[in-house]
Amino acid sequence: MPLSAAVLAVMAFAAIEARAEKVTAPGSTHLDEIVVTAKRRSDPVADEKTKQQVEEALHSDPFFYDEHVTVTVNNGVATLHGMVFDDWDLRIAVRISRKIPGVKRVVNDLEIMVGGD
């Protein structure tokens, strides 16, 4: 059974190659690659809901002081802005934000306030 699957895969690849050779212009030895990218539009309602959920989660954590942190969400990417007191606070903020449904990625734009300055 596995041998016949391998034979079919080779035959399919050969058919694709043969078709590609017919498509190319005479004298051309390669195919031009076409890359199509689609940009997904932002859903402002979903982004606002996700933002509120991230802010609420940060605020309700007893070990995180969220007064100097703001959140923005665009296409499910949560960006944390502001200031924290040490690297543990930074890690906690990112960890909390990642757990929220709808957050695809967390971008850290937080600054660590060193020595109270």
C-alpha cells in the first residue's frame, strides 16, 4: 500500500511538471512565481472587547500593579504600553495577556522603571 501511494505521488508531481512546461513561454526555462497576500481587516468591536478583557485581567491580578499600563489591540495583536517596576512585572503582564481568548500575539512596549526614576 505505501509503495502505490509513493508511485501516485511521483506521477502527480510529473503531471504538474509537464503542465508547467506547457504554460511557460517558448524559450523560457523557469516559471515566474506569483505571491498573493491578503490583509485581514480589523474588527473594531472584537478588538475593543479583547482590549477590555486584557485590561480587566491585568487589573484583577493581585500581584500586578496595572496603573501605568495601557493596552491596545489591533487584529488580535495586543500591545502593552507603559511602565512596570521590574522584569517580573513585565513577564506577568505578557503571561496574563496571552491567556485572553482572541489575543493572537502580545507585543511588549513596556519600560522598566529602574531605581524609582
